Amino acid sequence: MEGSIPEMTSLRIDLELPVPEGMRFIRGDAVVVRCDKISDRLEHYEIAAFLNNMADPDRDALESFVDPLQSGHSLTAGDESSQGS
């Protein structure tokens, strides 16, 4: 990310996740908990956000993506098998 975001900034997060049926769009509210500069020479930052408000089905889809052993699926973003090929 270019530019710093102050900690405790509220965000709306929209994600597109691969699922066996295709793509799933999820949305949640989050709070920035960390913002670290990646390099001294670049104005690029890595942020960490705490997702504090998300619909249960969206949270389940995100948890399945993060921990595929939990759901029995093994898809990664950009994986051709996840794009309906």
C-alpha cells in the first residue's frame, strides 16, 4: 500500500475469494492495528487489520480460505482451478 494509515482507522474491507463454485465476494468492517513501512527508500506500507464486523457466512468463507484443512478445500488466489477453467 502506498501511504501510511494511522492505527485505529476504521475500514470497510471487500474481498474476492476463490471457492469451489467460483468466486465469492465478502465484506467486513475492520480496524487498522499495525502499519509498517516496507522500505526506507519507498513510501510503501504493509498494514494489519482486525476484522471486527462480518456476516457469519462471509467469516466462514474467509476462515475456509485461510485454513483449507478446516474445509477440505485447497484453493489459492490466482489458482487456475479456482477460476472455473
